[in-house]
Amino acid sequence: MPTKQHILKSAALRGQRKFDDAISEIENNRSSFDDISLLPALLQAFYAAHEAGDKQAAQIYAEQIKTIEPDVPSIQSYL
């Protein structure tokens, strides 16, 4: 499955409020993401953790996102 499909599937799972599944979709396919697709993939995992109320996981993803793009507005409250 192309990396874009994993990101879209994760977003769809978030829409269904299946937050753990959305995170797993990213984590289980993490090695397939290249430099360009890693940021949107991590954002999906971050959003899923945030929406699930998992502050610890959201903070971990925020820190990872920060190393790629430190000015992403949605992660700032977790840094």
C-alpha cells in the first residue's frame, strides 16, 4: 500500500473515532514513510492521540513533529 493510503486510512479511522487504530496504522507502517510523507503521518498520529485525550502520546508525537517542522501550530501546546 502506498504511504499516502496509510495516511488517508489513519485519517478515516480518526473520523470514525477509532483513535487507537488510527495510531496503529501509522506506527505499523512507519518504516514505509519517506522524508516527505513522515510529517503528515506523524500529524495523523498526533491528532488521533490528542482527540483520544492521550496527552502523553500526543506530547511524544509533538516532540517528533517538532524535529521536522517546529512551527506547526497544533503541536505548540504540547511542547
